[in-house]
Amino acid sequence: MQECYHCYNACLNENDVAMMRECIRLDQECATLCSLAAEAMSRNSPFVQEICELCAKVCEACGNECKKHNVDHCQKCAQACFSCAEACRNMTVTA
């Protein structure tokens, strides 16, 4: 979530913000889903499995988009997103 917010803000400061449009959108979506997943896990929500499945999909999409951009903040975000997607998928196996 934090890497997505960092990437989102850094993308807004890039010279070609239009080129970063999809990255910015997915950063925001991913951060929102990660926050929801963390909250759902902390309160032992009966929907945690479904939320984590969706979070993994969005993290994967965000990571794939960020990976396309050759700037440090996007590359770090992609790594964090792929790690989060894996963690979310592991939650759905153990949930």
C-alpha cells in the first residue's frame, strides 16, 4: 500500500504524466484494495478470502503496469505489488 501511494505521487511529478495515467490509476486502486485486505484480516472478516483474491489480482495488474516504466519508484512498486500478490494468494490458501 505504501509503495503504491509513493509511486502514485512520484508519477504525478514525472515529465509525461499522461504516459503514467494507467500506472497512477492502478496505484490508487491497489493501495485501496491493500488497505481493505489488511482491515478485513485484522477484523477476521468472513469475506477475507474473496477480498484477498481480488487484492492479489489488482496487485498483479499494478505490478505489471509499473514494471513497464523504467523509473525507480515504479520498479520498487512492481516488486512490492508482486510480493503482496503472493502474500494475498497464500492467505486464500490458509483462510
